[in-house]
Amino acid sequence: MANINIKSNQKVLVTANPKDASNYATTDYFNGPNWSTPDSALVNLSASGFSQTCEVSAKGIPGVATITIQAQVNPGGVIKTTSFTVTVEAGPLDHFDPSFGTPVAL
């Protein structure tokens, strides 16, 4: 499974690049690609219709999101699926958040 890391304040454009069994580029499919994720708390997916590309935008929360690309080979035919992960990492330093221990006697 492929993986990409982005910061919590970033987005990335992903291209499906459909290939045949011999690893040659193809557009010979009926329905797709369709982009989805069960991790919508971490990322937004922006693809209009059955688009070859999808913009994956972090929602500001660190974590690992799985993205799935699906396409149907022919009407009523097999559905091919590929998944990859997007690891959302903390963004650049913005400020400090001090924490304090319990005060003790001198």
C-alpha cells in the first residue's frame, strides 16, 4: 500500500493513474474512479464525478487516513479497488502550551 505524509495544514493532489495487467496506462473501464475514505474526521476528499484526480486536504487532526479508489471494469463487471494511506502529521510550531507540576514546599 502506498503512503504519503502531509502536515495538518496541507493538502495534496492525488492522480489515480489506471493501469492494465501489464502495467500500461488504460482508460478501459466502465464506472469510476470513485474516491472514498472511512476517515473523514482526518481528511476531506474533493473529486468531482468520476475524476482521475482527487484533492486530499487535512482537517488539522494528526492521524492516518485510508483512501480507496474504485472502478468497475465493465457494466455489471468486477470492481477493482486500490487503497493508500495519508498520514497527517502535526503542523509547524505555532505557540507553546506550558504545563505545570504540583507545587511543593521549599
